[in-house]
Amino acid sequence: MCPDHTQRKNTQSQHKEESKHRRTLDAKDRELIQEEVDKYPYPLEDIRPQLYNPVTG
């Protein structure tokens, strides 16, 4: 009736997001995101008296 789960073989030994290449790409993406965020001032630490958009100024 129901297949026996112990007879199934797990052919996938590692999830694709756990591969070394994928981790390297993710690290590069995080660096690029951090570089982009660092271009703009942190809105809570800026001393401007008026409201402003931190991305467009």
C-alpha cells in the first residue's frame, strides 16, 4: 500500500545552499549590500533638524 520509507535512498547529500560555491557568492552579495548601505548616513545619527530622505538627501 504505502511505500516503505526505509527503502528510499537519499541521493541528495547536501542542500544546494550549503555548497562552498554558494556560500562564497552569498558572502560577496553581503559585501555589496554593505557597501551600498555605507554610502548613506544613518538617519538616527544625523543631526539635521528637518526630515529628509537618507538616500536622496
